[in-house]
Amino acid sequence: MKTKYSLFIGGQPVAGARDAFPVIDPATGERFADCPAASPEQVDQAVAAAAEAFKSWQYSSDEERKAILHRIADAIEANADELAQIVTREQGKPLALAQMEVGGAIAWTRYTAELEIPVKVIEDSEQRLAELHHKPLGVVGSITPWNWPLMIAVWHIMPALRTGNTVVVKPSSLTPFNTLRLVELINEQVPAGVINIVTGEGGIGRAMTGHPHIRKIVFTGSTPTGQDIMRNAADNLKRLTLELGGNDAGIVLPDADLDAVAMGIFQTAFLNMGQTCAALKRLYVHESQYEALCNRLVEIAKQQNVGPGVKEGVTFGPVQNKAQFDLVSELVEDARAQGANILCGGAALPGSGYFYPPTIVADITDGTRLVDEEQFGPVLPVIRYSDIEDVIARANNNPNGLGGSVWGTDIDQARRVAARLECGTTWINNHAEVLPHCPFGGCKMSGFGVEFGEEGLLEYTQSQLLSIKRA
Ligand code: NAD
């Protein structure tokens, strides 16, 4: 794995104009490499290069772009081991999970390659032919978070390229290297300037969101940042796709078969050490099953092997960064002080890495920070309920609206409950599953717009109605 990376602007590797910044390995808490940092002028250069490339890329054929996306997928596949190593090193997740992330990046790229941009015939009459076409927007800015950094970059970049846009990418400064490498690989397959990458903080993201020549921002990250982006993007009426924070509720109905659901609940709550936007973050369990399910979750938690992601046999890695690690500790301590019962975990592991074991918190309810706020880490509050109407109201009584789930045996009943949840995706007997053909996005403070499938693809386009007079 190399430790020296460049920005890419106009097809060329470029050194950062600002001082490089350290990237921390969360398994040690120590710097392992420096990342080049772009200046606001380099953001301008990247946007100018993308705008220049757009002049011809927008007219490339569907067939050409499909073929290029498949070649990009081949390149990711050929470099899969290296990319997975980088993800584990800077993000912290166990290597097997990083390999899954790279596998997802390949699958999403291939699926997106094959998506068709539809032309809808609105009217075909003696008077006229009216067709709805979809054209690319221009320069798209992609801003990504640190939890699934490679996968999310792919989710942003591939539909943008497939529809004929050019792209400027800015990865999280906590996990920049996988995306720098990805963009280097994509650059080998596309004309100069079609994809560009800048890095850093200190106004780099804002230089993009306020840029007059960027037509759309696709952003995945926290709600406060999403709000700032929306304000800053107003001047040239940028299109926005905002995939923001979540605080997903899961409701376990009285008839749930615990043998069938306990493992799924654990896995989807603790996916990526709980650092997943649509992880199950508040678990509501009917009183008749409460203790039994808590016991099972604790059993599964205790089977996890917590350690550095690079180590063989490790199933549970560190929290990605110190701020998130401190927040998780703080929320657990607050819950403890409020009288909650910490059934397992509940204390950071000694040492300099950001290790926090899977933590199950019982005898806790709404109104506690751990329930009301997005913990985005390895701790799950389990909340008792007795009445279905009441639990639906409590699940919905949260500003976020990303995902939600219902766990039960009677699917018709589960459906009725799921239909009443205020969120972009509802799962029954599952949670946190995203698929390249299923549109995914949030409502309320979790954002707007969707990714994936045809609906996600069309968010990178401007519709144009063509009307031909016949009589
Ligand atoms: P963050 O908002 O702190 O940062 C995300 C990105 O935005 C980074 O690249 C950062 O440099 C950049 N940024 C920061 N301030 C900016 C500004 N003012 N203007 C423009 N860019 C700016 O989020 P994070 O801590 O990296 O990610 C964790 C959050 O992301 C959680 O809330 C999680 O739920 C959410 N998330 C949502 C989804 C989803 O699909 N809805 C997916 C993954 C993560």
C-alpha cells in the first residue's frame, strides 16, 4: 500500500497547495501518512477542468459510457486488495468488511453501467409527438463522509458519469486515501478533466457548495453540514441530493421469533461498528420479549472479537475517530447516570486505539440522549414498550427519517406498522440493507432525494421535453 498520493486536476496528478495534514490510524490513534491539502484556488482549477471536459463528455454515447464504467469496475477489481487495505487502515473496519465494501463498489459500478436513461413518450397523437428526455447537468460536486468512504464515493461518482456529467470529488479528511486511489484509477479510463479530486477542510467543501459553476452537489454526511450546504448552494440554485444522519427505530412485535431475528438485529445495529447511516439505532421491544431479546443480544455481543481491522479473526474494529469515540463514551455515561442498565461493554478498551466494545443498554427510554440523538457508534439502546400505537408514535417522534424496521411473524401486521413509520425505507425482518436497484434516501431531517436505481440515476439529469408539432 503506497502512502503518497496526489490530487487529480484536469487528468494530471497535482501536489496540494496547502500544508499536508495527518491521517490517523484508528487502531493505534497515531498518524500513519500525510494527505495533500488543496487550496480554494485548486478547487477553482478542478471545477474549470471539469467544465471544460463537460463540453465533449456530455455528448459521449451511452455505449461509450457504459463500456467505460465496466472498465472502471475491472480496474477496481484488479486493485481490490490494495483498496481494501487502505479502507481498513484509515477507516478501521475489519479487513473482511473492507473487502465487502470494495465488492459493493464493483457491483454498484457494474449495475450503474447497465442502467438505461429512459425516454418517455408523453403523447404520440395526430397533433404532436411529445417526448421527455434527460440531459446531464454539468459539473457535479461530490462530498463524502468517513464511514463507508469508498462505497459512498462510488455511489456518487458512477451515476454522475453514467449520465454524462463531469465530477469534482472531496472525500472526508479522516479517510481520504481510498478515494484518492479510486480517482486515480478512474482517471486512467476517462478523458482528462472528467473526474477531479480535491481534499482538505478550511473552506474546501464550502468553496465547492458555493461555486457558481457546479450545477449539483451530492452530499452524504451529517445534518448540520447538509443544512449549511443547502444555504450555501442557493446562489446558483444548485441541485442537491442530501443523504444525512439517521436515528432509525426498529420495532420488535410481540409475535417475533427471537431465534430468527436476534442475529439480524445485532448485525444491522452494529454494522460497521454502528457507524452506518441507516443502522438500527433505537430498538423498541415488546415487554413480553424484552428480557429474552436483551439476553440474546448480549450473548452475540460477547462473541465479537474486538481488535485492529488488519488482524486475522477480528470481527469488530475501532471507532473511526476520536470525536466519535468521545461522543459514544459520553452518551453511554449519560445513560448510566440516568439509571440505565449497561448489559455489556460500556467502557473503552485500554490503549491508544479507539476501541469501544459492542454495548447493549437496557432500561432506558425516550428523552435520554442515547435514544434521542444519533449515536453513530457501537452502542444500542433497547427500549421497552407495551402498546403498538404508542410505539409507532415514539418511533416517529424524532427529527430524523432515514430508515425504520418492524420485526415479526405476521407479515400483514408488520406491514401495517411499517407503513406508518416516517422514513425513506422500511424493512420487515431486516434493516440497513441497501441495494443498487432499490432507491434509497431519507425524509425529514435525514435529507431528500434518492440514490440508486433509475430514480437515483435521474437525479443527475435535467429533464427536457421535446414537442414536435404534427398538425
Ligand atoms: P460531516 O457532515 O462532518 O462531513 C461530511 C463531509 O462534509 C466531509 O467530507 C467534510 O469535510 C465535509 N464538510 C464539512 N463541513 C462542510 C461544509 N460546511 N460545507 C461543505 N462540506 C463540508 O459528516 P461525517 O461525520 O463525515 O459523517 C457522519 C454522518 O454522515 C452521520 O450523521 C451519518 O448518519 C451520515 N451519513 C448519512 C448517510 C446517508 O446515506 N443518509 C450515509 C453515511 C453517513
